[in-house]
Amino acid sequence: RSSLRIVEFVDFACTICRESGPKLKQLAKDYGAVLYIKHYPQPFTHPGTDHAALAAIAAQVQGRFWAVYDGLFALRSLDEKTIEGVCHKAGLDMGRYRSDMKAPATEQLLARDLREAEALGVHGTPALFPNGRRLSNVVELERRLRAEATSHQGGSRQ
């Protein structure tokens, strides 16, 4: 099992996050990494992203994070009604979802992600941190992972 931990800060209106998400999930699977998604919504630039981040957190409570994550990135508009539709389609208990959306714990989890992003100097998305080292994009991550895998294979033959 890999000791690789990949932290990604996302904004559900970020085009690059949307495009690189599937590749990032595949890399995590291929290299046995644990992928942690943190939220860095930019509601002044991308309206509705703060609501989308809270919805993803509420979905995580119900064990449906990835279904909602994929559904939110498929949207072109992040208004409350379309976000709620994604959550319903993902199989969330909608009563619990609505309750969790208003719960202080949900807001606190988002605030924690935002504090962590600030401490790490995140100013935009996506922001990738494999094992705590910042990388600029998924292509760079894949290049590093391949290079590390090759060096480990080469070292074990000696």
C-alpha cells in the first residue's frame, strides 16, 4: 500500500478542476494513493460555489461524496436548485441533506478547509499537495509519480 496522500483544493466552478478531476482520481487509484478533496470556493468569481462546497460536505456525511462531486462538476450553473437536484440524484436523504446544509458542523468543515488553504498559500484552484509538496497541476503530478515509480523499480533490481 502506498503512503502517498494527495490533497486537492477545488472550486466546483473551476474548469481546470472539472477537467483534471477524472485523471486525478485515476492516478490515485493507479498509484494506491489516498485522495483528499478540500474545498476552496470562490463565490465572488464563481457564484454558487460556496453552496456547492457545503453540499459536497453534506453528501460526505451520508457517504455519497464522490457521486455528488462528479455531479457538481457536470453542472454549468451552481444555483441551489440544480445543486439540490444533483444531491437527490446521488441518492441523498434530502431531509438530512437540508438539515446538514444548515448545521454549524458543515460550515465549520468548510471554514477549516479555507483556513488550511490560507495557511498553505493557496490563491486559486486546483491546488495539489502530494505528501505536502505543492505541485502546479495533474500533468506534473503524473510525471513525478511515473519518475518515482521508475526509480523505485530500478533501485530494486540492483
